[in-house]
Amino acid sequence: MAAALIDYRQKNYRDNVKRTQIVLTFTVLTLGILSLVPGIRATEPSEVDVNGSGMGEPFAPAEGPSINLPPFRTNQNLTLAVESPDEATQADQLAKQLANPISSLISVPFQANEDWGFGPTGNGYKFTLNIQPVIPISINKDWNVIVRTILPIVSQHDLFYFANLPKDSPLQPQNRSQDGLSDTTQSFFLSPKKPGPFGLIWGLGPALLYPTGTHPLLGTGTFSIGPTFVVLKQEGPWTVGALMNQLWSVVISEHRSSVNQMFVQPFAAYTTKTHTTFTISTESTANWNASSDDGKWTVPVIFQISQILKIGKQPVSIQIGGKYYADSPRYGPTWGARLNFTLLYPTARPPAPVERTGLVK
């Protein structure tokens, strides 16, 4: 008994070390690539309206100037982005743009999620690092395409583990841990540059699921496609809206099941004058192929707090949150936590100084 306990603890330690190495490797690699990028073509945001919501014209034509992305530096002081009135205005605009899934802001979030309560034993846990860049592209004077990509790096333990199984069970040997990439989701939102009737901001287009999973238990083994849609309204400090997509598999690997899945994310966010944003949302998934006994819905209720900061001259957002699963399928999670670190690349440029000629009175 003691030997089995020691073996279990050693294996659990090795799993944690392996998971940490995977996360650090991908994080350092991504940050290194971003720091080496010399420049990127981006759209210019419009002037901010009186309440700082940036709703007048969220996007600008493609002929806007290119911007240079400064290297990510950690040897600078971490400060609130309120050093001057101009920087305070920029920070307020960034906070509002972050609450808008299809804003003109170029952002690279690193979203770490830890969820507990999985599996037949209830002791399973899953760590997911979502790398999800958002790139706005201007296609003409009236329309933009917003490209949102989610690349999940996953480490999970005991999601499919049955305790006290007989040695001659067909489920033996049990694979207790899986680490690697999960499937990648990419969405393309066609969105008007100006809000529509009643000040509504909206976008629609295709969503694609690529079979990038590196383990059968980490991915669906299918290429899936379907529609995606987002609608929201920003007024004063409030942002309220919803995002959804529906995916159907069109190419299925051998011995894999088809995908028929819907994602729904209603959200409400409130941004304070200190650029702190409080958000409540759900990121609900419906697996229409699942039986009623197994459960079709996964419904996490998520409360998050985020703050705009600066590391040197690099604006960033840091977010923390908690999750309670109001509904989940059989062997699904019960609780979760989230930590999100987002690199922000504002596309606005400070106005050029006016050159005065003649005599100054």
C-alpha cells in the first residue's frame, strides 16, 4: 500500500513537471516571436466619443499607417496606465475595446484555465492555456474582417480514470494523463465599421474547427465548420452582448464520431473610471450528439475582473476569474479558475505636433 502511494505521488509529480514544461515552452516561444516582429499593418481606430467608448467608428480604412510592435520587456515597472490625460484616455478606450470581441484592437491573450471535479472519481483536473490572437483587417471603407483564433494547450489528469478496476478489465491499462494540443478554433467576423440601428455592433461569418489535437483524448479528430455571430451594445461604462457558433463535422477521421456542437456566450461588462472591468458571462456548450442521460450542456458561470496596466511602454491587461458549473455532462467539472494575460497593440497614433509659422504673439 505504501509503495503504491509513493508511486502515485511520483507519477503525479512527473505529470505536473511535464505540464509546466509544456506551458512554459509555448509561452516563451510565442512571446519571443512577438518580440521579434518588426511591424504589422493595422487599422486605425476612430476618435473616442464623449464617454470614451470608441463607438463612433470602431475601424478605419486599410490605408492607415503601419505600427511597430515594441519588444516585450519585463525589466520595467508595472504601473497603471494613467500617467497623463492622454494615456488615461487610451487606457479607457483599451478597456472598452477589450470588452468588445470584434473591436479594432490587436490583442494576444494568454488565457490559463484550471478546472476541477472531472471523471468517475471526481478527482480529475484539466489545465488549458488558450493562445487566442485577435487581428482586425480592413477590407474597404465600410467593412472589416476580424480574425479570432484559439489554440488550446492542454494537460489533463484522471478525466477517464476508473478506480479499483480489475486487472483483467478491457479498460486496462488506463491512460491517466494526456498532454499536448487540442483542436484549434478560428472565426472570421465580417463587421461594419459603424454601429447599426440602436447603436448595435455586430459581426457574422464562418467558424472552423481544425483537428490539431495531438492525442485522441484531446481532440475530436474532425474538421468542422459552421456559422458564427456576435452582437453587442456599448453605452457609457456598459458592454452587453452575446457570441455564438454552431459546428458540424464535414471530414471525420477513422474511428471517430461526428461533431454537432453549439457554443453560446452571453456577457455583460462594466468598466470603471480606473479602467477596471467587471464581467459576468457564461461560455456554454451544447453537444447535440450526447444522450440525455449523459448530459448535453456544459454551463460555466464565470465572474472576471480585469485591469489595464503598462509594462514599460507596453499596455497589457491582467484578468482573474472564477467559474462555477451550473450544469455539466456526466463526469464533467464542477469548479474552475482563470488567469488571463493579454498583450495589447493600440493602433492609434498620437497627433503630430502643429508646426507654427510666423510671429508668435
